[in-house]
Amino acid sequence: MAGRPSSNQRLIAVERAFRSLPDRYLGADPGFDATYQITLCDLGHTWEVRCTSGAARVRKGGSRRTPDVTLSTDADTWLRLRRGEFSGIDAFQQRRLAVRGNLDHAIAFEGMFRLVGGRRPLVEIHDIPVGRHHISTLSMGRGPDVLLLHGLGSTRASLFETAAALSKSYRVHAPDLPGFGSSSKPSLGGYNARWFAEIMLGLMDQLGIDRANVVGNSMGGRVAIEMGLTKPERIGALGLLCPAVAWIRRGLHPIVRMLRPEFGLLPHAFRRSVVASQFWSMFYDRDLIDPAVADLVVDEFQRIYHTAGARYALLASARNIYLEAPFGRHGFYRRLAELQPPAMFVWGSHDRLVPPAFSRHVHNWLPRAEQVTIDRCGHVPQVERPEVTNELLLSFFDRAEQRPAIGRGDYPADVEAA
């Protein structure tokens, strides 16, 4: 009776898989040079993989160079990843793969190698040219297209669990918005909803996507709304997770107007404790967040915020969100009333950044939109309550695909999710 392979058999299979990496290497962008340290904890062995633009070199043993990325997993998971049985994002989501260092390089690693039999990798990251910008975009899965847009100060990593869940039924694209993550950071970018929306629609053009569902969290939700207002015929449905709608009370408006994002071009940094405190404030139940993932996100923010372009982008985007007029001829809510694509607003019951009370204003101006409040949840429901959030999105997209053209008032009433 066949049982679990012995440690020696697993080691032989793993070594064979590592030796095959150089032959399966797809290459990287010019100038790319990253060193990966991969530790298979159950075997007690470590490998170093150095990837440059044209070659991958593998060496058994500890890294001679300081690694850009450290990956820790077990032999079975590593072999299944190499066979393409699931993606690295799936393994990360299931806590079967631990990451330290440059998160973007870590996710890109999988996409640099063909799978067994010459198949394309399950996850691919490409720099997509959109006008004068380069948008770093992760793509995975097959089916109708879905675009995932992250929030202010974040990256596509905040949507990894959503990408993994939706990729079972959809072709998912998770870009870093311009100014954030690994995308271009123009010092003269507009960094308002319309500017972001135009670039994301351009990204769809470059990817050959005629029409897509769009999911956006926080600022990404506001960008998704703008895409639906600008090109409604190209948007199938909008899943809006605690979207950054226009503030009604604007007592700090005069002060914020005087704060110029150009200050971000001056060298400065936030203490790690400040970044960590801000990160944890976005959640209601801290016990639901893996501390190792929290450390990784905080480290990633500090790494990216080190650059002047990233600092300018963060400050300019935050300023524009706060200063957007809620009412008036060109106010947000008057424009929201004209939104055509089906929309579902998902609020967190304990969101301190965009409180669920905003749902009343959305209902007044867009009564046909679905609204859901997730109980015991903060500002990032796709991270804090991923199972509930992903089920809501999948169910909503399924309904939207089956729904004929509708008029105002045809959506169901507000609901609350446990």
C-alpha cells in the first residue's frame, strides 16, 4: 500500500524541481535582479534562486547575497506549486507559504517560470504601458474579466484573497494604481478619481478587455464608480467595498486646501509604530488578522513610501478624496444618481474611516443600488471578513449577469451580513 513519500524521496523530487527552474525560466524585465531564499521547513533545506532579466541561477544552501525575498513552506506545497495545482496566492491565502521581504518580487516569482509540460504560470505580473505610465498588473484565472482596485496607501496585495476566490470563475486583473506599489509614480499626476479612472480604462484597452466587472476598496471603490460614470458600457457590475464617497461634514476643508502634496517630495518617513497603528485601526477584530501578514504589509508600505513619488501620490490622493464636493452642480452625489451599471455597496459596521451611515446618502441618490453591511467589520472587509465578502461578490456578479437592463428602483432593499 502506497503511503506518504519518505523525507529522502521528497528531497529527491524537490531537488529535481529546483534543477529544472533555469530551463523553465521565462525571463524578466530589463534590469531585474532579485535573490530569493527558499526554505522547505519540513526538510530542513534551503535554496537560493537568483533571477535576472535573462537567466535564473539555482544554488543549494544559504544565500550568499542578502535575499530580496525569503519564502518558507513545506516540500509538498512547493512541489504542488511547481505542478500548477494551485497558485502561490492560494498558498499564501491558506497560510501554507510565508513571505518576508519584497512582496511584489515574491508574487512575481511564480510568473517567471513555466509549469510542468510547458504550461503558462497560473499567476503572471506584467508592466503594462498606458500612455506615459507603466501599470504593474497581476492576472490570474479564466473566464469573464474582473478588475480589482485597492485603496489609499495600499497595493493589490490587499486584494489577494479576493483574487484567489474570484479566479475560480473569472479572469482577474489586480493592478497597482499609478502612484502606488510597483506602478509608475508621476510627480505631476492628477491623483483624483477621474485621472485614475482614465488610466484604468486605458489599462483595459491594453489588456484587450471590452467589458469587465470592477471591485474597489476605499479609494479604489471611488475610482470604480468613476469608471462606471465615464464609460458605463464597459462596466458589467460594481462591487464597492467601503468606497471613499464624498464627505458631508467638511470642517477641515480650509486647512486641507492649504496642505500641498508637494511637501511629500521632501525626504521624510513615518515611524514603523505609526504605520502599524494606522494599519490596525482599519480593522474591528484584530484576532482575524494574521500578525505575520500585518508585519509584511507594514514593511511593504515603508519600503514604497521611501520614494518621493510615492509620498506625493499618497498625499495628493488623500487631499483630493477629502476635498471632493458632495453637492452642487458637479458634486459627487448628484453625479452618483446617474450611475448606470449595477452596483453593490458593502459597508463595515465598525468602519471608522467611511462609516456605514454614508449608506443613507447613497440610498437617497441611488436607491436602486444594493447595500450590505457586514457586522463586526472595519474598513477592509476583503481582508477582515474575506469569506463573507467574496461570497457577496460572487453572488452579486452572478445576479448582475442574469439581470436584464433595469430602471431606477429595481434593486432589492438593503441587507445585513452576519
